[in-house]
Amino acid sequence: MAVYEVLVSVLPRPVLLDPEGETIGRALRRQGHLAVQGVRAGRAFLLRLEAHDAEAALSLAHEVARTLLYNPVVETYTIHPPQPVQPT
């Protein structure tokens, strides 16, 4: 079996207010970053998974995200493509 790293990003649902993201966005604009049109603040989890292949790692990452990492009522999650970890 191979080892993969999978990044899981968790963000508030788009229809919900994001006070932290709004505060960060205002601060960036005050600092002169006028191109920043919006910010959503969330969490990221880097999972290191043992799996037969990238597809199996992706499936396991979805299972972990659905069962523990996010609250489906107020959040969404995105799984980034699994990256193989080189043995050391």
C-alpha cells in the first residue's frame, strides 16, 4: 500500500454570514489590497492516508470529512487531489 496526503478544506456555506472572513477582507482593503473582493475563512486538514491507490485515498478522505471534519448544516468541504508521499 502507498501513503497519500489529502488536503480537506472546510468553509462556511455560501449563503451563511462569515464574520471572520468579512473582517479579514476589510483589513486587507484597508491595507491597500483593493483587488480583494471577498474572503471566506475556514479550516484545512491535511490527512496522511494509507491506501491501495489515489482513488481509494480520495474515497477514504470523503468518508473522514463526512463523518467528522465538517458540519453539513453550516459548512461545505472540498477534497483536493491526493498526493503520493515519497518514502523517506
